[in-house]
Amino acid sequence: MAGMSALFRWTPKNSRERLVTLIGKPGCHLCDDAQAVIEKVCGELGVPWEKKDITEDAELHRQYWEQIPVVLVDGAQHTFWRVNEERLRKALS
């Protein structure tokens, strides 16, 4: 039955269901700058976003430690280091 429950949890993504993920770490000024842009753009567009701490996730640390802050849109890498407000807005529109 475990396989069946996975099917019930899966829902198809429509174009309006977006998620922005900020991967960073505490005390990172570029991460704070990126968060300010994400909060503004996502707030204006009504897109949910989340923040992940690279110091608490070994896999994220392995993948991204040289690039933080990293921004994912729907799980795919959008940018790193600096977030361009207009580029993020276009990616979410």
C-alpha cells in the first residue's frame, strides 16, 4: 500500500503553483539581500517561498556551498549569489 499512498500525495503542477526556495546560511549578507528581493517579488505576485539553511542539510551543503545564496524556482536552480528582481519576476510570471 505504500506505493498507493504516494500516488494520492502527488498532485499535478499547474502553471499557477510556484515555489521559490532560498538556500543560504545565517550571517550571510548576500543571503539577506536575496531574501529581501524574494520577499518583495513573491509578496507582489502571491508566490509562496521557503528558506533552507545550508548548515543544517548535508546534501544542500554538498551541492551549493560555493554558490550561496542559491535561489530555486519550482526545485530548479534559478540563480546564485545575487538575485535580479526583474529576472525573478519574469521566471514567476
